[in-house]
Amino acid sequence: MKFIEKNDVEKALDYPSLIKALKEAFINEIKVPSRLHYDFANPKEGVDSTLLLMPAWQEGVSVGTKILTVSPNNAKYNLPSISGLYILFDGHKGELQAVIDGKPLTSKRTAAASALASSYLSKEDSSSMLMVGTGALSAELIRAHSSVRDLKEIFIWGRDKNKAKKAAQSLENEFNIKVVDNIEDKICDVDIVSCATLSINPLIFGKNLKAGQHIDLVGAYKPDMREADDELIKNVDIYIDTNMAKKESGELKIPLENSVISENDIKADLFDLTRELKKGRDSNSQITLFKSVGHGLENLAAARLVYEKLTRS
């Protein structure tokens, strides 16, 4: 059994190979039962934390589950909001193969899913991106989107400008990246907007969009969380990773319950797109939106890729 730490996970999961592995996972028959999602009280913070268990298996090949916690207030302690690990078993004999650091695995596979969606939904000539949020996932989303589109300009915004500056500085050797004071300063100019925050209230608004944009919503993982307002949601073509996005995130759950949109307004999920059952972008003027909440098959695909690369080397 291997314990695979952060550095090895990051080295193994380059975006071209990870995006390919995710695409194959969505096409193949991987069994993913409903995740177990438990909110638990955190009295010292006054806001609930969350425990997630995400199992998946491919018959005769591999079995795995991710165990993680989400603590929304951890930024004030200079700690990541997500902590966890992935446990990978052989699918034939049930042998424990690896215990993998869950944080880089989660960040990488989440960003790769957004990039996979972007390959179907953003304009092929997209050259600019606004990143809303400064957590650990922001750097990975920038790298992932840049692996499928030739992004020449990156802008980043955060509630704390100092954190935005630090995030930009950490990427300045890789990208032409600048900090913006306000989301509105650049949102109407860029081709791709990616948002990864724990916001309860909308941060991006339909009134600021322009034709041809692609919106990537990664945060807002609870039913009461929103990153985009109703005007945005009802004026875009909506795509999701899986059907769980309709139930788990306020981004879609609230507009669906309030009849702002209907189920028919959701065009396709990643199963439909990767299996070529439905089309993605079909014009340069279309505004597309991808909402993800994560899926167990993504974790299994990423974990298996890490394990296979490290055992071959």
C-alpha cells in the first residue's frame, strides 16, 4: 500500500492527461452511488461544516472513496477550507492500493472537469479569463482552462485584495495576470469567467455579461449558496457536470424552485457531452454556463491515474 503525498499527486496530474482520463471516465461505465453528505454543527464558528463520502467503482478494475470535510471559515486561520483523503482499492481482489492526499486530488480533478466542459462550451479562440476567488482552487482553474484554450490575459479578483495580489504573484511566471479591484471592471471584457468561492450571495450578475462568454461556476456547493444572480441564470445556456448540481447547489436549486428556470433549460451534462449525445456551444454569440458540484467518478479517475503513473515510474 502506498501513501501518496501532495507533491507526488501534483506531479502525476498534469492537465492534458487528467482531462483525458476524466473524459474517458464519463464515457465508460463507472458506478457512482449517491454521495453521503452530512452537515454538522461547528459551534465555535457559528456556521456548519460538512462531511462528504464519495464512493465509486469500475467493476473488476478499481474501487475507491473520498472522505473530506469542508469548513467554510478556515481562511481566517490560514487553513484550507477542504481537507481529506482518497482510499483506492483493487477492483478484483479488494487489495488496498493507495491512500492519497485528498486536497490536491480534489483541486486538480475539479479544475480538470471545468476545463473538460470548457473544451465543449467556450469559444475556441477564447484568449482572456477572469478568476473570481483566491483560494487554492483558483490557481488550478487558471492552469486547467489554459490547457484547453490559449489564454493570453488573466485577471483575478478577491474580497481581500492582498490575497488576490499574492495569488497573482504566485502565477506571474506562468501567465500574464493582473489583479482587478472590482469584478465589474473586467467581467464584460473577458471570454471566460471562472468563479470559485464560498459566497452566500451572488457575485456576478447577468447585466454585466457579453455575447459569446463562457461562465464556469465551481463554488456554491450548498443549497443556500449563490455565485450568480437570477438574471444571469435565466439568460444563459446551462450545462452541468451531473444531475446532483440541480439539488446540491443553490445556484440552480433556488432558481428551479422559484420557477426562474425549468429543468428543460438545462441543456446537457458531461455524460451527454463526452458521449456526443448532445451538442455544446453552437455559435459565437451563445453565452454558456457550466455548474459543477463534483462527482465520484472524477475522483476515481484521478486517483487511478496517480497510482498508475507512480507504480510505472
